[in-house]
Amino acid sequence: MSAKNVEIATASGTESFIPLNKLKKSPKNARKTPHSEASIEAYAASIAAKGILQNLVVEPELDTDGAATGFYFVTIGEGRRQAQLLRVKRKEIKKTEPIRCIIDTANDPHEISLDENVTRENMHPADQFEAFKKLADERGFGAEEIAARFGVTPHVVRQRLRLGAVSPKLMQVYRDGDLALDQLMAFAIADDHARQEAVYERLSYNRDASTIRRLLTETHVAATDRRAVFIGAEAYTEAGGTILRDLFTEDRGGYFEDVALLDLLVTGKLGRAAEALREAEGWKWTQAHLDFPHAHGLRRTYPHPVELSAEDQAALDAAQAEFNSMTEQHEAAEELPDEVDARFGELETEIERLEAKRQAYDPDYIARGGAFVILNHDGTVRVERGFIRTEDEKPQPETEQAGDASESADAERSDGRSGEEGDGEADQSSDEEENDSPLSDILVRDLTAHRTLGLRLNLSEQPDVAVVTVTHALAAQIFYLGAEAHVVGIHPVNMVLASHADGIEDTPAGKAWADRHANWARQMPRDVTSLWTFVSELDHDSRMALLAHCVALTVNAVKLPWERKPRTQATADRLAEAVSLDMNGYWRPTVRTYFGRITKARILEAVREGVSHEAADRMADMKKPDMAEAAEQLLAATGWLPALMRTPKTVQERVEQAQTDVGTEAHGNAYADAAE
């Protein structure tokens, strides 16, 4: 109907089409808070698709003389009027668009406006979810089309469709008020109604949404898992795998549902990497493992320093010279151009590649040895080289066996370079003299016992030699596989920490220890019979550093649930004080390392202790994943550590703290006396 044909009626109860530009916002409207942009968008989308389904209620505008002005105040339907104005702005309709209205002059405008907004009940969310699903199932509407018809985003529509697909049994529980909306959202992560219902039956008092979500995905692999990162979502889906998405939380890539397929892909890719390494570097064998096989029982060799070829040295000098020149040229620049930054990266990579050539394995070890290709906890490949199988060892005279620098099988001990070239002639001649000796076994025991007593007496008076002896004994057993070369009854025991803390080898501290151990291993003489000379000829600082490293390897402060060793833990505390241990340098509490593995109560306790009671109170109503992430961010800069990771105060610090407390108390008492 055109604006010209619109009949302006003033009788109460009359239905009339009034041009949009003749409608005004009523000053008597009970709703003072304006409609949100989202609600106006939703009205506009609905009207565009279906028209105005509910008439506007209006009253004529009168001038001061009581005469009609030709305009009307919208008593009920202001949101729909705003939606039509939005459509005018978008040029979907004209400003004279006829709007179907009911004229009401009998009722109080303010009262009926209030009645419109108060006397009504919203549709139950469950009805809304199922209604959206019905549109999709029966009318074939996609998320985008439904979104356009109702003025919401496609993501919201997908969420409602997913909720509408929850088991009817659980939907009824939600209607009855025995499930909260966040719990229903958690159930919606899975499509299998039987599985949803089975998980619901497993729930006891703990119906937290995170618990429901965890139970529904316990047979899947999170996209943040190292296997998923290693393969990637694209390769996994191309192979036929499916990914479960959580539309209601930050799922960080979803969950890989086909675990068997994922493991197959990981095994294949690791195997190809191992084969490529064998072909590229010439190792006799390579093995792919998800985790490092600590019980491999193999001797390990390490690379030794070599001179660079003239060509490589020239390339290194040129790369270093260009790097230094660019550094000087751009020293004052606040931000580097992209091409300069890229060139710096290329030079750094080239320098690292050439510097790595300064360490090389003996070709004989490569021909007889192998390497393990392992999947790191961050989803990258890690290579451990230089292992020699027993069957690949070179035959040696009996006196030379177990005399090579190597990695012990029962503890993750590293070694220097293997010692097939060691000097065994002295031992042979000594053994031959003993075999020809007319002395009886009893006499030999008698004489050597007296000699041992003499050694003890003299050694007890010479601490410097005692340090050499202990260092030799520890190094002989740590760096040489099966070598019986030590004379003191000191036996190192090294617990493999990786069996107690998943991923500890990949941490900066774990890598620092491995590098330090490998550095000592490379310095060990090839044959254990030369170890005494090596240790005794070290300068004092180096000898003490080697002793400290060997002793450190045996430290074990791991607290196992079945062990009751309070004195051991007390000693560990004293050792931590003695070495001024600050675990902030090696570890920090994150969602993965701590907050995601403790209860909400403990998270709040940590925030109270590390930040404030107010901060903890603000987090109290958060869901567990959100609370864990918030705690990580809040405590990141505070240096807060769990009690087990803290170093007790030293005696001096305790004394100083006590003095401070006494002073504070005295000051407080004086203030109280003055107040009285």
C-alpha cells in the first residue's frame, strides 16, 4: 500500500497502516534503557524475512490545542520501529513504508507499555534450541540462512543447533531444572546420545561442566597433544580422521576422535624421519620411538672436536663478518626492516650449521652405531645419536673389556668417546706376573689387606688426594660402562627423572643438564686406565667442577607416594638452602604444569597467597579451565611457587625475619600504649 492511500484513523481500537516517518518514540514508554544493537539487528532480520508479526500500538500526537498533528507515538513496538528505521538506512525500504498499527486512546500509554514488557514469559531455551533444529531438519535451512532470518551470527545458530541435538532425555532433565545451561553445553560436545546418557549416569555429586567435558572426550586426543601437533589437523583429516569441536569453549583446535589412525600416522612419520636420518648421516641403524627408551642398555659415544675444512672455515668467516657488519649498521635502529630481519635469520642459521661441524662422530662409530628418533613433548622431532649395540662392539682382550667411556645401561649416564684404542698392555703384563707368582691366594689377600690399611691411613691425612680418589671413582662408574677401575667403595645411583616427570627432558633445565653432561663426556679419556691421570692433572677448579657434576647426578629428592623418608626430604631442604636454590629459574606454575592438575580450592588458595584475597574472590565463580588460566596470568610475575618447590629460609634469614617481627611488634605495642 502506498503512503498516499494510507488512511489516518484516530478511533481507539482501529487498525491502520501508518507511514514509518509519521511514527515517533513515545515519551511515556516504560522502557527507558534503549534496545541493544543486537536486538535491533534481530528484529530487522526477522521483519525482512517474515514481516512484522505483531502490530505496533500507537496513540495520536496532539498539539497544545488538542488537535492531531498527523504523527503518532509508539506505545508498544519501539524496537520494531527502530528495526524498520535501520532497514531504511540500509535502503531496504523507504521512509514512508506503511506500518500496521493499532490505535489505542482508551488505555494509559505508560501502563500498557509496562504491561507489554512485564506480563510475558520468554520461551524456555530448550524449546528455542529444538525449534532451531526443526528449521534445519525439516526446512533444510543452513546456519547462515537461519542467522539471517533471526538476526544472530551463524556461530550462535550452530551453538543452538548443537544444543538442540542433545539427547531428549537430557534435554528434559534440563527443562526440569536438574541441569544447568553450562552443563548442557558440555554434553553437546558429543553427538552420540547413548554416550551422553552414559556419562550422565556416571556423574555423582560432581557435575561440573569441565568434568562432563573431560568424560566425553577421555577416549579422544586433544589438538594440543604432541601427536596431534606433530601430524597436524590437515594431514589427519586428509587421512580420514574426524575432529570433534566444542562450540562453547576455547577448544584450541578440538579433539582428534580416531586415536588409532593418529597413532598410525605418528608411527609412520617418525619412521620416515628415522630412515631419512640413517640415509643422510650413514648410521648403521635408526629407531623411531614415541618416548626415549631409557632401558636401552646400550653404550653411547659422543662426537669429538674436529677442524673445519678450509671451505667451511671460509664460509663461516664470511657469514660472521656479514653478521657483525649488519649488527653495527643497524645498531641504533628501533625496528629492523623485514628484509634485514630475514637476512639476520639466514646468517644465524648458516653460522649454527657451520659451527655444528666442529663436532663430529668417528666414522667407525657411525658405521657400527645408531640413533633414536623421538617425539618431543612439543610435537617436534628429537634425535639422540651415538649408541652402540652389544653385537656391534669390537672384540677386545678380556683385560680391556668394560674400559671404554660410555653411557651406563641402568641409569641415563653419558660418556666420552669409546676406547677401543686404550692402552691395555700394562694390565696384561701385570696379570701375567700375578699368574706366574708363587704366592698363595691367602697370602695375597693378607698382603693387600695390609696395603689397603696403609692406603686408608695415608689418604685420611691428604684431603686433596681424597678428592681426586672420590672424583675418579664416581667418574669411572658414571662415564664408563661396567668399568671396575675404582678403588673406593663409593657407588653412584642415578634415578632417571623422566620416569617421574613427563616432559622434563624437554624443559630448558633438562636440556641444560644434558648439555653439561655431554660436555664432560666429550672430555673423558678414551680408556678408563687413563682416567686417574686425567682427574689428577685437572686444575683445582676443574676437578671440583667434575666432582660436583658427578655428585649432582646422584641427587634424589623425588618424593614417591609409598615412601616415608622425612629425614631425606629434610636433608633436601638443607641442600636447597646450601646451594641457594630458586626454582623460579627452572620452573613456573602454568595450566599444564600445575593449575590444571589441582582442585579449584587449591587454585584459589594460591591466588590468595600470591596476589590477594580480593583477586581470589573475583575468580571464585569461574569454571575450572578459566580459573586455571587466570591464575597462571595473575601469578606469572609474582614468583609464587607451590610449597614443595620452595627453598626454606637460611638460618640467617630466619634470624633477620625474627628480629623484624620483634621490632614490628614492639612498634605496635608502643602505638597501642600511646593510644591509651
